[in-house]
Amino acid sequence: MEKKTTDKKKRQGKSPVKKITGWLHLWLGLVSGIIVLVVTLSGTMFVFCDEIIDLCGGSAKYVQAPAHAQKLSPEELLAQFHQQVPDRKAFYFDTYKEADRSFRVASATQPPKDKNKKASKKGKSKERGPRGVFAYHYLDPYTGKVIGSTKSYEFFYVVAHIHAQLLAGKFGKTVVGVASIIFFVQLIGGLILWWPKKWNKTTRTTAFKIKSGTKWRRKNYDFHNVFGFYSLLPAVFITITGLIMAYEILTNLTQEAFGGTKDAHKIAEKYEPQFDPDKKALTYAAFADKNFRKFPEARQFRMSIPRNDSATVYHVVAAQFIGLKSLEKGKSMEANKYTGEEIIYPEKVQRHEIIEHMNFDLHVGYWGGMFGKIFTFAIGIICTSLPVTGFLIWWGRRKKTPKKVTVNLSNS
């Protein structure tokens, strides 16, 4: 009788694969939990950065358009901006087709000149020196007056760099990369642990539904397992696209697999115009007019401001909406500063940009408009919760006192 009971327990116990997976799942989770929590939470916050930045702009995004008045040129508006805010340097601007939309300038605080010299001597960036604090300023396009500002740009810049490198440079990037690989392993391990030994009505209910009327520990366990399963495939996908951005070897493999090239920037330089001091650059206003005519559906135009006069390529975007790292129904391109025409790069270079942007859009949820953002945000919330619910499961079992076993010896 005793042998039969032992055999039954063996059959009902966990398999060696599940035991090893469970051990790895626990300790890898405890080691990487805090990092995964920070990375997933910051990534989730970034999803709606455009909407939040737009909200922070408030009423400064609009002006009362005077009758029959003409907007000042971007050059005039930028001159007015630097006059009113002399401690900042503009690096791109947004202008709009609508008469009542204000002119927006993206800028950074300028470091003191002595710091620039010091950085130059040490062999650091000779052009910019230490990075300044980013901000958006809104100007009345008819008068040039600064009517509002927001540092939401700086906030999401910091959030993005927490997500990518924990604000710790190369070391932080390595830590995030390792934590992301562990999270990928955790997702696969979670699926193995979730998979029922036998499929029946009871196991299906347990695997796919959160049981009602249970204590918080059980609910927490169900939440970890059930929502972990439902978010598995998109979470794996988001993790893989993140790893592609984090590791150059994966970036290059992705480029080669989809017909791009890893040397896109070097090749692109050969097709860019040479600096000619005798040639006059096209005005910013001419660039904007040219692109609004070329893309009549565009409502917004963005143009980068070159760091020095020797730059011959302007980055320009014309679209219905242009966000921090996104655009809707439009085009982003590199343009010749002398002619305003788009620079046509070889197909492999163009494909490189398409692959790079597509991977980013898939990672942050820009692939499906508002639906894509909401879906990615929901997955991000679940992924952020997994280290917390997993820790609570472990802590609950750790604190749980074992039940006393009474042995009936009357039948011995």
C-alpha cells in the first residue's frame, strides 16, 4: 500500500524540467527584478509622450490670428527667440499651416564657454560640450513673442535614457541589455511553468481565468500566471525589438536579413553635397513652403537647425502630425541645403532607415496609431507588474508556515 502511494506522489510531482525552470525563474527574477521594473515602467511611460507633451503645451499652442497679417519667417522668429531667451540654443523648429498655431522651438541650455573649452581640451565634444536641459518654447508667429514653454521634452528625454541605459552610459546600457535577455528567458520559463500537465476543464479554468472569491495571495498568483500568459507573445516581441536596438550585432543581423546595410551612414556621406562658401543656402521659409506644396496633406513642418555653417544637409519632416519620435501621414527626409531637394540615397541606405524606424515603431507601439499605443501601454503595465507579483509570490511562500502533519498510527 505504501509503495502505491509513493508512486502516485511521483506521478503527481513536478517534472525535472519544471523544477529546474522554477529554480531559474525564481533566482533570475530576484536578481533582475528591480532593473526589469525600472526599464518596463520607463518604457511604458514613454508610449504616450507625444500626447502628454501636447497637453503640457496648453493654450500656448494657439494664438489669435490677426486679420490679413502675415507670419514672420522662421529666421526672424528664431532671432526673436534667441533675443528673448539668450541662455538657450535652438536645434529644430516646428511651423504649422494653420493660421492660429504658434511657432514651436526645441532648444537646450548652453553650457558656459569655459566648460566648452575644457571639454575641447579633454577631447570631448568640440561642438556642443555638456548636454543642456531640453525644452519647447511657443512663439506668436505674428509678433515673435514667447508665449509659453514646457520642459516635458527634458522629462521624456530622461525617461528614454533611463529605459535605455539607466542614465549610466555604457555600463547602464550593458546592465539593461543583460536584464532584457534575462527577462526574455523569464518569459519562456514562465510559459513552461504555466503549461498544465494535463488539459481538462479544471486546468483550463485555472490557466486562463482569475478565480473569484479567493484571498489576495491567490489572486496575486493568478494575476502573475494568467496575465503573464496573455501578454507573453507581445512582450517577447517588444523585448526582441529592444534587444535589436541595444546590441549592434543584432542591429546588423536585422539590417542584413531585411536588405539593409550596416554601413548606411558612411555610404550616405558620399551622396551628400560638398560645402561651397560661394553658394547661398535656401531660406528656412523656402524649405517650409516647398514641402507644404509638395505634401499638401501635411499640417506641420519640422526642420533641424545645423550646428555650423559648413553643414550641407538639413533634416526635414512634413506630416499631418510630428511628435517627439513619430510622425503621422508624412515623410522624413534629408535635403540639400542649397536646393531644398531631397537627397536620393542608394536603395540599401533607404532600406536601412525604413528598418530602423520600423523596429522603433514596433517597440514603442507607433505601428498602429492610437490602438497600437493603447495595446503597447497595456502590455507595458502587465510587464511592469510581473516582477512585483512574482516577488510577492516568493515572499508569501517564504513567510508561510508549514502545516503540521498528524500521523494516524491506529492502523499500524
